[in-house]
Amino acid sequence: MHAAIIVKAMAAHVIKEIPYPVDEIAEISRPAPATFAIETLGCKVNQYETSYLIETLIRAGLKQVPFREQADVYIVHSCAVTAKAGFQSRQLLRRARRANPGALIVAAGCYAQLDSERIAREQLATHILGNSEKFDLASLLSNGNRSAPCDVAKIACTGSCPEFTNLPVSKMHTGRTRAMLKIQDGCDSFCSYCVVPLVRGRCRSLGRAETLDQMERLVEAGYEEIVLTGIHLGQWGRDLDPPQSLSKLLRAIDSRPHPPRLRLSSLEPMEIDDELIGLISSLSWICPHFHIPLQSGDSEILNRMRRPYDPSHYSGLVTRIHGAVPDAAIGADVMVGFPGETERQFENTCELIESLPISYLHVFPYSPRPGTPAAGFSEQVRSDVLKRRAAALKELGARKKREFRQQFVGKILEVLIEKKLGLELWEGLSGNYINTAVRTDNGDHSSDSLAGSIIFVRITGFRGEDLQGEPHRPRP
């Protein structure tokens, strides 16, 4: 007996029937699931969406349990940005099957959208839900669609998501002391290596009023820091009527109740203008932290990547930011081993980073992604060369990180306490994105309620690659 998973292809409006062998998995009548477990891979947008999924499942009467424990439903909220993320998604699905062979197993999100055929072929999940369908999971389970395997899973073409899906939450359900707030989805850039527009669709924004309302809910829930996030955050508001901008949104937030700290997630180089830099330098509640993808420091490689800037633009932008906000953390994503990258072009990237006040790097070895132009480019870089270049960039990034952090030894930082490391030892994050260990040796700061609060910390030195310090009381 065979069931069929019906998949709508992402690149064309056709229906494919994928055989799903079920001989080895008995179709049984199931009671309504009572417990669920969820693992999240990937970006801050995924983290926010996971919080929404958890809240809807809890409202439907299910109890959340750790992923390593036995559950009635396992959800892998997947990522597809790299081949490694896809591998990790498949591994988690297999782990869930081993934990409870009779459970419902849900592959959801970007990797489910990208590679549903493989998930079905390898029998990795009972439910395959793309980025349009995953938010209906609670309804799907409550409507009795609980047989194993799910006979039909519909993966919608990403073009069928013309509007932003509002996902209000009462609080974060992912154990974070910082709240994420998703205000944008999708991407129109179509960089030659990137699968995100294929799995997330076109740019679309949460309306300004809804953004402010959700911000107030999170403030009322007690969060000291909120992170504005999106797939292409700098595009927020451009699709609204009338069009708006991120700078105008920040001014609107400034006039309403807002958290003590607001952080912006990744922003593309072409979307950071002098107005935005000026706002971040003048509004103390906006964290002095910029994450600006670079990808390459070579003009020809950037052009082949379809990145709309050159190294001189990126260099000038980072220099202006550093001049306006000297203590700001400035991070960069860098890709190594893009097809055709020569040794000289790689050295151009290293030299550019070396010359700039970069605070940290996220280094990504290139991996071909299905459906992207770069996957068909000739001159793919050998894996040994790719690994060597990645290691060299990571070493450069580690040195830049330590140089940036060294300048704060002996100074006072405001640190959001995130978790307890041990007896009277806590870990937190400064406004300028520095992990900081805080030793509290007095009664005022020894209770478990410290997590989630912002305290002044005098930095005394390093603890590994992170800073460490002790609470500091400002003079009245």
C-alpha cells in the first residue's frame, strides 16, 4: 500500500505526486496527542515563529516536553540556508523517530519547503509543512489529521504568500531572556548563492500599528531587551501603503512605551544610511550593534554573487559607523570558497576585514543550494581549499573579536543577565554584543531572579574569549 504526498513545486505551479512507502509504518488510530517537542534551527525569525507555534499548541491543550524526551509529536523547525543546516534537519528528524517510533513527526519551515521530496522519499516525517502551512499545525492536529503517515501534505508555492502573516505572542516560549519580534519576512534580492527567496517568498512587512502593539505586549511582559528581526529587516515598510522606513518606525517606537534596550538584527549595507546611524548614536535605548553582511571583499566576486555594493562602499559605511558610534559592535557575515574564488580574491577579503574596525565575523563555507544560479557555476572550489580559507578567516575573526573586547577592560558596561553559570556566576550580554560573565558575591545579586535584568558591570578582564566583571553601583 502506498500513500502519496502532494507537493506544489516552488519554481512552477505544478503538482507532483511523490510515492511514500508505508509498508513498514502501520496506519493506526491515534488518540489526540498530549505532548509535543520542538527543535529550532537557523535564524531569529525562526526563533520567533517557534514561539508562536509553541503558544498555539499550548492553547490547543498540548504540553511541551524536551526534544530528548518521549513525545506524541516532534517538530523540527528547519533551516535551509546551508547544506549543513539541511543535514542537521534530517538528523533531528531521524532522532525523533528513534525516540518514539509511533510519534507524529513534523518537518516544518525552510528545509521542508526546499527539500520536501527527499523528506518524503526517506520517510523522515509524517507531516511536511512549508512556511505557509506550518502555522496551521495546531488546527491540523485538533481536526483529527493524526494518522501515520499523513496521507497528504501540501507545500504551497512561496509566491502564494503576498501578505505578512501576523503572529502575535504573549511572551517568548523558547527560554530566552531577550524577546525577538518578527516584523518582516521574505527577500527580493535573489543573490546568486541564496535559497532564501525561494523558501520565504517576496518581501512583506508587519504594519506599523501592529508592530507597535506587539512591542507593547512584550514590554508589558517584562522584557528588558527586544530584538527587531526579519529576513531582510532593512526592507521593512517599503511594501506598505504608504511606504515607510525603518528609521520612521524607530522614531514611532521612541514616542511610545519601549523596552530599556532595542536591538536591530542583520541589516544589508545598502540599507544603512546616515539617518539610521544618527538615530542609533543619539537614542540610548537602541543597542550600539550593527550586523552587516559582507560576504566577500573582492569586487568581481561580489558582482557574481549579485551583491549590490562594492568593497569601497562597505569600507566607507563601516568607517562612518565607527566614527559616529565608536563603541558599537560591527559584525559581518563572510562566505569563503564561492565558485571561482582565487587565492588573490580571498586575500582581498582578508585585507579588507583587517583594515576595518570589525568586531566579530560569522564565517560560512560556500555550499551549493538547489535552485540557485551559483550551484551551476563552474570552478567550484576544492573542499580542502575551502576548509583552509575558512580556518584562516575564523582565526582573523577571533583576533578582531579580542581586540574589540580588550578596550572595555576597566570600563562599565550595561549587561542583560541571561543565565546562571554556577554559584554566584552569571552570563549576560552587553548592549554592544559582548558576552560577559558576572560574578556576584553579595546578597543583592545572588537570587535566581537576576536573569532577565540589566545591571551595571565593571569589566575586570577575560574569561576565555568573553569578558568578565563584577556588579557596579553607580553613584547617586
